[in-house]
Amino acid sequence: MALVLVVANIVTGGAVRLTDSGLGCPDWPTCSRRSLTPPLSLHQVVEFGNRMVVVALTVVVAAVIAAALLRAPRRRDLTGLALGLGGGVVGEAVLGGIVVYTKLNPYAVMTHFALGIAVLTVATVLALRAGRAAGAGRPRVPSAPRRLAGVILGVLALAVAAGTATTGAGPHAGGKGAVRLPVPLVDMARTHSAIALVAGALVVVELLIVWDAQAPPTVQNRGQLLLVTLAGQGVIGYVQYFSHLPALLVGFHLAGACAVWSAALWFLDGLRSHEPETAELADPLAPGGEPSMTSASGRDAPRTVAL
């Protein structure tokens, strides 16, 4: 649920910019000094709707943090990720206020989106690790494709940053009179597309390497999904550019960025195998009246309570 709401926050935040609703609510955290809720008009409703997504996300993340802290035995990795998720959501809320009070300063908007991607990263990793045993896992492929996967993730991070700057130089400022980045849009678009093409080429090389190494089908399937997602994102990017950046296509491109980034994290995670967290059940008929904790495989295991 937290992961879904993180994506919803990013997409609805993009909708605020694309509909010029960035100043629909001129105050924060209330919509205006006189009213908590907005009047029934497009810009105010879109802006306030994004804020309500943040409220829902905050509630869910608070529950995630509580579950991680109350978990027995407590796992340091899950607790750290949950607390990091909470810190990221708080940071997003604060940056949202800064964006409003700086009248949609492009650098504040870019930082806001970058933090959103960081929160998406934490939420994705937390979702992947929950329900499985702690530890780094065993490698499924040789070291070369694992190192290349890290490089791919780094190049994709550069592509996301360049894409954010491209939007900052484009026509969708989020509101009338908002300042744009002082760089030509065509130059930023070319830089962004060049980095994305490099990322796509590296993914193709990665797929050839894991195929030659006879990696498990799940690894190859995840890599193919990453390539397809990246190719689809590229098609949307070129179509939106040559059709003069219609707001709807820009919104799809924004959602596509979340999909590509999540697919890359999923692929990188799949390069190692992980044992599922032991399912432990209490046996009320154990000798001495004490519950016997037995794993699904029949071996004795440490006593835990899953929350």
C-alpha cells in the first residue's frame, strides 16, 4: 500500500504541474488562510487532491514504522527502511510547502521530484525485503552482470535527473508566471534522450551477458521487462516531444519514469536469490506446555512473531 501511494503522490504531483494548479492553494498546509479545504474549481481541487494523497501516505507510513518497531524479532534492515520512508515523506511535505512559498521555483520543484524518486526507491526495496529472510542472498549470476546492473541504475538516475531538468525548461511550469530553467529546451531534451539511449544499450548488453551465463529464467524475464518498459518510455518521450509536449503525454511519461525505475530495482534485486522468511507455527501439544516453533521445512527455528 505504501508503494502504491508513493507512486500516486508522484503522479498526482505531476498532474498539479501539468494542469497549472501549482498555486491553486496559495497557502500550506491549509489551502488558504481562510479555509482548510479548496473551493470547487479545477486548480484548487487538483492541488488539494495531491495533498490528500500525502496525508494518506503519511498515515500508511506511520503504520509501517509501527509494524517494523513492534516486530519480534526486530530486523534492523526493515526498521531502517521504514524510518527512512517516514523521513522521506516528511521531507516531501516540507519541500511541498517550500515549492508553494517560492512560487514554484524550478529548482525547488526539481528537488521535490528527486526526493520523490528517493522515497520510491526506499518503498520498493522495503516491499521487496518484507517477507523474506534477512541478508544479502546468494548470487544467481557472475559478478560482471551484477556490476553492470549497478552501472545501469546509475545511468538511469542520470536520465531521471536530466528528464526533470528538461521538464523544468519546458512549458509546463505549474502555474502562470512561474520561472523556468535558463537553458534551451531542445538542448536538455537531447541530453536526456542521449542518456536514456545509453541506458537502453546497456540493458541490451546486460541481457546478452545473463543469457550467455545461463542465468535463471526469472533473471532473464526481469531484464526483458526492464527493456520493454524502457523502450515504451522512450516511445512516449519522442512522441510527446515531437507533438509539442501535450500535458497528457507528459503525465504518462512521468508515470513511465516510476515504472522504469521500479523495474530496474526489481531486476537488480533479482540477481541474488533470497530465502523466504521462515513460516513458524506454535504447537500447543509440545511437551512441557511450551509452544514448539517449527518451520515449514520441519526444522526447528527461532521463535518469532510476525507483525
